[in-house]
Amino acid sequence: MLMKKISLFLISVMLLSGMAIAQNRPDKNRENLSPEVRAEKMTERMSKELSLNDEQKQQVKEINLVYINEMRAGKKDQKQLHKACVKSCDKMSEAGKVKMRRMDKAEIQKTHKFMNAARESRDLKLSQVLNKEQFAKYEQNREERKVQKKND
């Protein structure tokens, strides 16, 4: 009986410690990284995948930093809107809630358009820095990551 309790306790400790370690992996939580660190990580990955030279690396890093800051601004706006909606929806009538949802959807579409424009701007800048083979490989890698993200 005592052995069973000890075994159960050890298994519980191992499971809990495994969950705690999994939650504290900073490389998996991009939102907690500074824009500079994220841009550096993106650039390093792209450098390995695309065989960038030093000049390209520096230019790509600057492009990535601008892109990350733009995307953060878009996400921040969307989060603020969501918080305001949730806070005000508690006190609204049903008609008011429907109207707020329509406004919320319009704001989300606006944010998506903004983020898509930021992606297109980044791609345009990258196409000017990378050669044709590198840019083709970049687009191929991006599409593969999209598929992988959908499957996860």
C-alpha cells in the first residue's frame, strides 16, 4: 500500500514538472519576446534557409523588425477592441450586442487588411533584397509553414 502511494506521488510530481517545463519555453511563446529578439530569430532562420550573405542579413533583419512592429501594433489594436467590447457587452441590450458584434467584425476585417498590407510590404522589400532563387525558396517555405500551421 505504501509503495502504491509513493509510486503515485512520484508519477504526479513527474507529470506536473513536465507541464511546468513545457509552459516556460520562451522560444515557443513568441509574444513574450522583444521585437528585436524576434527579428533576430527570424533573420537567423531565413539566413540558414536562404543562404543569405552578411549584407542581405542586415537588410532582412531591418525589414523583419519593421514588420514585427507593424504586426504587433495591429494585434494590440485588436486586443484593445475586444476588451472594450467584452466590457461593454455585459451592460447592453440584445440589440446593442448585435450592433457591437457587427462593429467588432468590421474592426477585425480592418485589422486583417492592415496586417495583410504589412505582409505584402515586407514581401516587396524582401523581393528587392533577395535574388530570384532565394525569394522563390522564401515563398515556398512560407507556404509550407502555412500548411503545417493548419495541420497543427
